[in-house]
Amino acid sequence: MLNIIWIGFFLVAFIIALFKLLVLGDSHVFADIMAALFSQSKAAFEIALGLTGVLSLWLGIMRIGEQSGFIRLLTSALTPLFSRLMPDVPKDHPALGAMMMNISANALGLDNAATPMGIKAMQELQTLNPTPETASNAQILFLVINTSSVTLFPVTIFTYRAQLGAANPTDVFIPILIATYCSTLAGLLAVAAVQKINLLDKVILAYISGITLLVAGLLTYFSGLPQQQMLEQSAAASNIILFSLIIAFLIGAINKGINAYEVFIEGAKEGFQTAVKLIPYLVAMLAAIAVFRASGALELLADAARHVVQRLGVDDRFIDALPTALIKPFSGSGARAMMIDTMTTHGADSFAGRLVCIIQGSTETTFYVLAVYFGAVGIKRIRHAAACGIIADLGGMIAAVFITYRFFG
């Protein structure tokens, strides 16, 4: 599947570029494609280089958490849920702790911490994988949960909106939470359908209900705060919770008489090796995405969608946000640039300006996550991972459109 997607990016880009050259007379299109190809190849190496320090740091900290037994303690709360969603993962397996840390970091909007924790979880799941080059059911479910972008504190989006003159930068907070909830639910339903997971199980229903109540409680509390106080409290809560976990790991190491420094170094070495291993996978995926974008394929898709919507007589204001939606599964930085461009062009408080923020906060860079997480463990056959990840993104995007019409239409 990944092979088909990867080749497809290049073939579609070539066909469109050839059309633009021969029919539209665009003599620069192939030059633009080659420039993007070389630029993103370089960017892939720089991303991997930037990940080296972060991976070394967090995998070192995770190793302390494992050795101290604290992660095992944290996983006990999620064991009943994961034992039903991922029956192939034994109770108290190290993968459960890494997954919980990753999901928590994503929820708090701490991307720099979430990625290395996610890679660690994927590596632990790989130890249970009977076919190392093919993604297991548990690995696919974990990846789709990541691509559904469970984010409770989208502080970065609030910051961009404030910088671009939004009257109330946090007015998209509740819509983002609702949309990201829909995205996660869509991804879970897609995986459950393929893997035949019984979501009507009493334990699973109890957890989903509990999470729903938690999200509702956070919505109630933060939506009642003034804008600046909301920004400050959400950012502070994220950082305090994560650093408190680090301190808890160190205290656990002291209690067990573990040399935390040496254990950290062991984990950090693993982080360096993982970052180096990621380089070819990142180069392959980012290069393919670059030529697809530079050829004008994304722009063509957006124009086609606008034409269809206009012919149907439907309100087409959401089309202005479509470039962000289309590019998000492929490129986080590209989607962020599109979001800023849309807010700059149409206004931060315009319909499109708010919609791109909600899309940005409720979807994930699916193909980047595929390349990084599966590349870290050498998986080549991804099975239904990409399809379910895209369904999660699509669920978040559709929800974002309807929610934006409901709140700001």
C-alpha cells in the first residue's frame, strides 16, 4: 500500500506537470518540482537531525520511567481498555506505558515529547509483532489514534490567531475539541470495523463515556475563562504535568536505588540510533509529497471541488479552507503555512480563517506519522493503516466544516 501511494504521488505529479507544460505553457513547472524535490530531501535530513536531540532526551527519560516501575503504575489505569482494543498486547507490557505517555503528550499539545514517546511505543509493539515487516493490528490502531490528533490544548493555534489580529483568539477552542473528538471516534470506528473490535463491550463503552465526560468538563471550565487566562492556564497545565512526570520518574529511581544518569544514557543512545534510521524513510515520503504539491495537484483538487460545490448550489465558503485540509495529511508545515495564508488573506475572524484553525487542530500529518513511526521499526507493509488514518482525518475535516457553520455561520 505504501509503495502504491508513494509511486502515485510521483506519477500524478508528472502527468499534471506535463499537462501544464504542453497545454498551459508553464515552462517553470518542472523546475519548481525539482527545486521542491531537492529542498525537501534536505529538509528531511534536517528534521531527522533535529529529532536526534529530542529523541535522545525523551527516550532516556522513558528508560528511567521503565526502570523505576513508574510507567507500569501509570499503565494500570488503561490496561482494561487496551486489553480489549489490543488483545495481542499482554498486560503490563512496556508498550502500554509508552502509548499512554504518547497519548497524554499529544492531548497536552506537547509535540516534541509526543513523537519520541510514540516511536518508543511502536518499537515496544514491534517486539510482539510475529511478522516484523508487516504492521500488526495493535500498531495500526495506535498509529490511527495518533493521526486522529487528540488535542486538548491547541495553544499554538491560539497564538497564531492572536498574532494575526483575531478579536478573540480562543473562540475556536470548543469547536477544535469537538472536531478532534469526532476525528478520534472516526478513526477508532474505522479500525474496529476492519479488526472486528467489539466497541459495545461494557469496558470500552465505560472508557469512552469517561473520556467524553472529561472532555465535556474541560470544555465547561476553559470556555468560562477570559482569553488570556485560558491561554496561560492551558499552557501552564501542559508543562507542569509533563515536568511533574519527569520528577516522579526520578523519585521512583531513587526509591529503587537505580543510577538514573546511567539509565538515561542507555535510553539516549537508543534515541540517536533511531533518528539515524529514520532518515531514508523521511527523505522518501517528504520528497514524494513535495513533487505532488509543487506540480499543482493539490491546487487542482481544490479548484475541482469548488466547481462541483458551486454547481450543486451549496455554500462554498468552506472551499477557501480546502487547501489546508488537503495538505494536512501530507505536510504539517505546509498546512500551517496554508492556515496562516488563509487568515492573512481572508481575516483571522472570517469563516475561512476560523475553519482552517479548527481543521489544523483536529487532524494530523498522516503520511509523515506513517513514515516516522513505521520507518523507526522497519515496517514495509502497512495494511489498512493509511486508509484508517485518512478516515480519521476526513472525520475531523467534515466535523470541522459543520461545526464552523454551526458556531460561526
